[in-house]
Amino acid sequence: MYFSRVRIRPDIYKSSQLARVLEGNVYGCHQLLWDLFPEQDKRTFLYREEIAREQIGPSPAVRGEPLYYVVSQNKPIELEGSLFKVESKEYDPRLANGLCLQFDCRVNPVVSRQGKKHDVAMDAQLQFLASLIKSHGLDVSLPAKTDKGIYKRLLLEKGGAALEAELSELLAGDRYYAERLGQISGLADKLEWAIKACVDQALTSWMIKQGERCGFTLLSGDDGLPKLQNSTYAWHGLQQKAVKKGEKSGFSSVDFTGELQITDAEKFRQTLFTGLGRAKAFGCGLLMVRRL
């Protein structure tokens, strides 16, 4: 296996329209990186996109161009006149059960319901709002077609003091969000923070399940909470697929950072090589680790 740092050559990036082409275009990035493996018919690499300035530091030669970390079975080939500058090294991490690591990853977390895949964050919001609607007897007021906006509007209009009391109790019992109660005023703000708390719990549960399957467990802090943070939830549209299907197409991604302990070194090794979760062809799944 190989671990590579791939940069778009700054002179090319600066003097072309490439920045506009690549901005938000995960499908285009995927195709460009595949050109580094000209003899492969199937994708056997993982990658993660970063911003060069944030990874390398300030320098006249470093701008806001993207930088890619790539894990691959074969060494990327930097052809003459290549768009990319490639730095590669062999990747054979020394792992053992009990080893503790700090990690970063960008993943596409999904959950299965009735045979269909659903975005974990969106699913958690809908399930939470639907449960509030039902527990407060507001389901009889729902129209035939519902969505998150309709749920929230109905709760804010008719939930009243009972809903506000329930949300206050929920937030007070959440160790991540309890301290925010003193800064929150009004039903609308409490509902938004309760939704955030629900989504955080769903994402943490998803990551814990991934660990059970992939040979690691999340470490906990002195407060007993998992050492895990999520950020940068984003939706990535895939226009190329949408045109073919005639419908909206894309995927969501979430960035995780935290600390873990290896429970099965061989499973964890395979996870480093093959990735975590779905949408691996579009920059998700690469687990970046380093010793604590």
C-alpha cells in the first residue's frame, strides 16, 4: 500500500480556470485523481481533499488550491506534464490491539430503513420531530405530505409551554448541551438546539457501530463521554448522476475527529486500506490516524 500527498501544481492552478471547475465538483476530482492510476479499471484508492494552505502552512508557493491525501494499492504515477505533483511513501502501519490513536475522517453516514439508505443526520432530525409531534398529540393536524419544515412549524405554533418544558428537560440531561440552557431563550432556539443534540447522538452512535465492525472503540474522557467531535456537515450534488437518473442525486458528508483504541488490529488495518462507510469514490472513508 502507498500513502501519497497529491497537489495540483500551483502554476497550473493559478493560470487556469481549474479552480472554478473543481469547486464543489467531487465527481470531477474523482475523475482527475483516477488519471494517476492509468492501468486500473476499478478504483482501488481512497482520498481526502484538504486546502493546501491549511496543511502546509503559509508560503508564496502555497495558495488556496486543493491538496489530496491518497491511500492506494498501487503507487500513483506522475506522468510528464501532469496536472499533479505527487509525493508517495509505502504505507505499512504498525498496529496492535490496545494501541490508542487520534483520528480524523470524512464519512458519508447512512442508516437503512425498509431497505433504503437514509442520511443519518437528516433521518435523526425527522425521527425526532415526528416523535415530538406524536407525543404532543399534533399528528392529527398534519397534512398528507410532510417534511421537516412542516413538523417544525406545527411544533412552534402549537407546542406551547409543554413542548418548551420537554425540550428544556432534554437539553438539561445532555452533558454536551446542558450549559447552553442559560444562553437559550424562546421555544424556537430550544427546538434547534434539541435537534442538534439529537443529531450529535445519532452520529456518535453511528461511529460506535462502525468501530464494532472495523476493530476499534472510541476512547472516553474523564466525563465518560466519547472523545469524538463532528463538524462540517455538507451535501454534495452529483449532477452527472442526476442527469442519468432524472432525479436529485448526491450524498452528505460529515467530518469526525476523535480518539480511539484498536480492539482488532487486522480489522483495523483493513479499514485503513479500504475505508469507512460509503461514498468512498467521492472523497469519503479515508481514516487519517496518528499516535497520541
